[in-house]
Amino acid sequence: MTPISYQGPLEEDDSDKHRHSQSIESNLGTGQPGLTVSAILSDKGDDVHTASPHMTVIEVVGELARLRIGALVVVDGGNVPVGIVSERDVVQKSDTKGLGIFDKPVTEIMTPNPQTCHPTDKIEDIMKRMTDGHFRHMPVIDGGQLCGVISIGDVVRHRMTEIEYENLKMKQAMVG
């Protein structure tokens, strides 16, 4: 015989919601929005590192190295992104165009009109866009202005935290 704690709910249990100490909704957060880009930005802080379109590639490389980051958003005078330049851009363009590229403006190697996101975008959606587009950095735009940059590492780290939390809630639901 199955222990009473393992038996399914009885018909009369459904009539009184107060008999259940937990529900699927309370344990799994069903209906609650997933983590958004704003959650990543709140953990990262509000530092946004940018480059001017007039900077040379060697100046940008120096900034990437000094800041220990993988990409800089290239912005116009109004803090509106016009491009993004990453370590990958530097490596690929120096291979195809030669070392003379380092004296050229960053606009010669940047990716123009990068894909952007909004602080309210869901992390799952951003992860898919970054994976499908094969890029690792995305500027965050709010009200037409640059307000942050997220990396695929940021997205994966926050998604893993969300999955761990969901896993914990599911374990709690199973235990009772």
C-alpha cells in the first residue's frame, strides 16, 4: 500500500484551497516574468565604456586591455551607438587588412549598427539572439540612449542563477 504522503490529492482537497501549504504556482513561480536585462545591469553597475569614432584602432586596443573587457561601443556625440568593436574584430581585421589597420580609425573595423536590446528584454530572448547572431556583446538602449552593455557571459551567468533557483523551488515542491 502507498503511504498516505505519496497519495494524490483527494476530490475534497480541491474545494478548500487552505489545505494546501504549497502549490505549483508558489513553488515554481509560474506566471512570474523571467529575469530581464535590467537584472544584469543592476548587478554589473552603471559603468559603460565607449569609444569615439575618431579613435584609432591602437587606441581602442589600449582601452580594451586597460579596462580588461572584450568590446567597446562606438558612440556619436549624443551617446547613441553607431557601432561596436570587439577583440575578435581587431584580430580578424588585422589578419585580413594587415598591421596598418592599427593606425586607422576604429570605424574601419567596427561592426556598424549593432543589434541592441532594452532593459525589459528577457534573458532567454537575448541569449537566443546572441547565439543565433554569433556575437558576444550587446549594447542596451533605453530612450534612444546607451545605458549599458551585456556580454554572453553575463547572460549565461544570470540564466544559470535563474535555473538554480527554479531547481531549488522544484525540490521544495517535491519535499512538501
